[in-house]
Amino acid sequence: MNQTHYLIAGASHAGLEAVHRIRLVDETSSITVVTRDAQLPYSPTILPYVVSGQSEPNRVVLRNADYFKSQDVNLITGNELIAINEADQKVTLKSGEEWHYEKLLLATGADPIIPPIPGLAETPFHVLRTMQDAVNLRTHAGNAKTAIVLGAGLIGMHGAENLRHAGLDVTIVEMCDQVLPGYFDTQAASVIQSAFNSNGIHMLMGSGVIKVESLDSGCQATLENGQTVQADLLLVATGVKPKLDYLSGTSIQTDQGILVDRTMRTDAINIWAAGDVAQAADFYKDEQVMMGILPNAVTQGAIAAMDMTEDEALQPYSGGVPINTYTFFGQQAISVGQSVAGEQIETLSRVDDANQRYLKILLKDNQLQGISSINEEMDAGIMWQLILRKIDLTPVKDAFIAQPLETGRALMSSTWR
């Protein structure tokens, strides 16, 4: 049987950060990384740009083959876990191989959610989660003139914009009344939606799809309001869900994802989880939440690795804080932390409609709880740290409201140790 000290299932941001952190402490123990992708590791965030042709598949790798060789890491591509035997500390891969591990990190990511819309299963459609998905969509887009995108979350909005850049006439269908409901309030969302309208993307909001039909030249979607839309190409971007099927028969506890503590440990011995598959502590309240964003995946991968190697520098996970930087049609939107005011939250905002600028700051006891902006100079990472470190803004509150970027930089330069 194959043996490895550290087995990491998944080669995106959480898994790669774990490799890096392990090697900082343990230079000699064997590491094996298994990924279901046939390609070298890449970031899912780059996929829309592969669709539009702005990026090439062979030029977007996060780590090349030389990196894994230099770190003495065994990378297995085009394979994945299908079963875990906790008692014997071994896994079975899709290829039939078995691997014995001393410590296992599950960073297997998520799969697209396919909504139960009548007719969808019988209609050709695309998703956008893997490099092969992006290549397939790019190929089909080259022969299409029109596209329907189901969903106005980040994947749907990115996909729609890049299909538009590729020359297609694009229609977005979203059952909510606004775009990006998980990241921005209605006022900010309206600014983003206006930019999409101005760039020729049709936005059909507030009405879900009740039926999809396959046509000789593409498909037709029927909405709840009775409207129909036809297109050559259909992209389904209605969210993602963690990949959990390989956990069958194990004692690993799950809810929406794999439940982990603040060191990313599952309740199974010598098994950790991180990234899009992990349901971890929330920063704001005492519960475990799913938060599939890149910075959290990196943080969780690092914490898991430090716990696996018994690194004395380990600091427990402080909890998930949402952070997103979203660029659209040459404009930039940022959302960090809470976007909707709760109890005892002070809300401060300013809007410049003429220049499509927007800023919203949420404070509680003069500590930053959330900040959203469009076309304002902003550093999402600094705002993220101000929230995580619970920096008291009392002495500089007026300055921060007037100039959050400059004030935030000054604060972090004096407190970042």
C-alpha cells in the first residue's frame, strides 16, 4: 500500500497554503497532494477570463511542476478521494489506489449547485467551476451569438461580463430583486446593475426560471412572470455546495459542510478540513458557517497545517469575515465584513451618483464591522485586518469616515506587528 505522512486532498488555495506551511516546519516528512483536476493547480477566480480569452489555460497556474519537485511533494492529478477508512487511516482514490496517511487534510472544494428546474437536465448547459468547464464554455461561446446566465452572484456576474467581452448578447436571470445579494446592499447593487445595463447586458431581476427547453439552435427559459428568453448558450451559476460524498461511512460530522473547530480539526482523529468544504467559526456570532472565499481558504489551510505539524506559532482561527474585491467593466467594488446593519450598528454612507461612487461604513462601539465601496480608493486587506483585530477607531473616527484608506493605512502601520 502507498504511504505518506501528510495527505492533502485538494490543490487549490487551502491545500497549497497547507503545503507551504508544513514545509516551513517539517522539511523531511512525505507529503502527497491529490487533485481531481488533470491540470496543475489554478485559482477558480481566473476562470471567467479564460472564457473571454483574456487568459490562457496554460498561463494561470498557481504552482508549477518545479515547485512540487523542489518541495519534495508528490502531486497526483486527475484523481480524487472516494472513501476514507478512519480506523486504518487510509483512503481509496477513484483510480482504485489506496493510501495510508498519518495526517489527512480535506480541502476538496465545492461543486456547482444544479437547481431542480423542469427540463434543465435534458437541456445542454454549462457551469463554471473547473478549468475544463472554462475551456468548454469558451469553445461554445466562439460559436454562439446569445447567452443566458442563471444567477447574479459572483460567478454569474463574472461569467456574464466575460461572455459579453467575448462578443455575445447576454441576459442574466436572477430570482432576487438585486445582483450580488450576499455582498452588497440594494443601493450598491443598483450601481453595479446600472454598469451592466450600460454595457449591453440584459438584467431580468426578481423572477425565477420555472422551465427550460432545448431548441434546435439552443434553449429557451420560461420565467415565473411568463416571459420567455431564448439563447444559443446557457450558463448555470446558481451557487456551489461542498463535495462531501466521500465521507459516507465515516464519523466525520457535517452540516452544510464539514464541521471543524478553531484549529480546523474535524471530530475524527488525525483529519482536518479547510477551504470551501469546511464549516468553521463565524467572527461575528457563536456559530459555524460556510464562507467560500479565497482569503479564508488560505487562512484555514495555514491553520490546519500548523496544527498538523504542532507549530508553536499556531493561533486559533478567529472566525470568518467576508472579503470580496469585485472588478466589473473597469470599475471596482469592495465588500468587507457585514454589509447589512444589525442591532447597535452605526451606519455611515455617502453616494456620488454622478461619478458612480459609493461608500458605506458599519461601526459598533467604534469598531469597524463592515465596509462596502464602489469606485473609492480602498484596500480590502487593511479593512479586513481592522475588523479582525477589533481596532478601536474612537481617536480617529472622523478621519476614518472621511478617508478610510489613508486612516486605515496609518492605523495598521502602527499596530501591525
